[in-house]
Amino acid sequence: MSYRRKTVSLLCYITDRRQFPGDDSAQRQRLLEKIAEAAHAGVDYIQLREKDLLTRDLEALAHHAVRILGAEVQSEAGSRPRTHLLINSRTDVALATAADGVHLRSDDILPSEAHKVWMRVDADLSPLIVAVSCHSLPDVEKAERQGADIALLGPIFEKLGAQPAGLEVLRQACRRKIPVLALGGVTIANAAACLAAGAAGIAAIRLFQENNIAEVVRELDRR
């Protein structure tokens, strides 16, 4: 039985199959199992961030993920909102695999252009969800101005090789109209501080990959 979330905050699981043990085949299988686990737990977004894969391999993985998420929706019979799949930087792969959207780098194509490409292919498609990586307040302002639907701001806390943005920058960014998810060094212990700063939710890799996702979701929904 899956945990029915209160959906007070948005949750985004960012994938990285290379963190799993085993060879590439074992890592892909473990990733698909984790995607199913995330959907079952009611995570709102899954960002497929397998940047090293060739296009055909990324498409194959995305097709598997889409089928998993579709099966989860059918099994739940509409009892909660479905999990949305975002493909990292590849609007073409999102279109080819019937994913829900894309996650763009701050220096990627404009969110507005991604929306245009999507609508040019088929005006009857569900609206594209565009998330954008942001590392500063100006990045968040630009993402909002250029038509993004979600901003992932980070790293909020300490991270090797990156200057943390900190809670004050997060607080200022969350005054914008665009939903801002806190990313980078976020744990169960410090998630409450992010939400108190105004974050619409949490995005993470290790927080979800290294723990039981249903338990993580329950803890975050208590924050």
C-alpha cells in the first residue's frame, strides 16, 4: 500500500544511476526500481539526469520510466496526482518518449523556446513542464522571466566544489512567483529550514537514492 501524501510541498527525485553498485545493466535496473519506488511514494517529479547516455540509450531508459509511471497511475486508480517525468536538457527525447517535460541548465535553450518546440510538434499535447537549474537570485528571476515553470535553486548548503547559495538567497528567491525547490546538501534534518524560507519543495539525488523513499516522504511531509 502506498503512502498518500498531503502534498504540502513538492518533491523532485534527481536520478544518477552511477551511484548504484554493479555494472551498467545492474545500475539501470536499480534505477528503474527506484523510479517505481518514488512514484509509489508520491514524489511529484523525477528528473532523469543520465547525462552520459547516448540518445538511443536515454530514450530506451525514458520509455521504461514512462511505462512504470503509467502503470503506477493505473494501479492507484486516481487516488493521488501522478508523478511527472522530466528529461534532462533533451526536449527531443521528452517528445519522443511522451515524458512530461524537461529540466534545463541555466545556460541551456530558453524555457520559452522549449515550450514553442513542444507546441509546434503537436498543439494538442499536454503542456510541457519546464524546470531550470538556478544558482543565484538573478538566475531565478531570469528563469521566471523566460517562461520556466519551476526553478531548482542550489546548492543551498555546503557541497564539494560549489559555493552554497544559503538560506537567505533561497528566502529572497522564494518571493518570486515561480515555485522554487531547494537543492544541494538538503537532508531530513535541514529540510524544514528550506521550507520555512519559503521553498515550494525539495529536490535531491542522494536523499532519495540512498534511503527508503516512502520514509523520506513521510518525514518531509511532517516538516
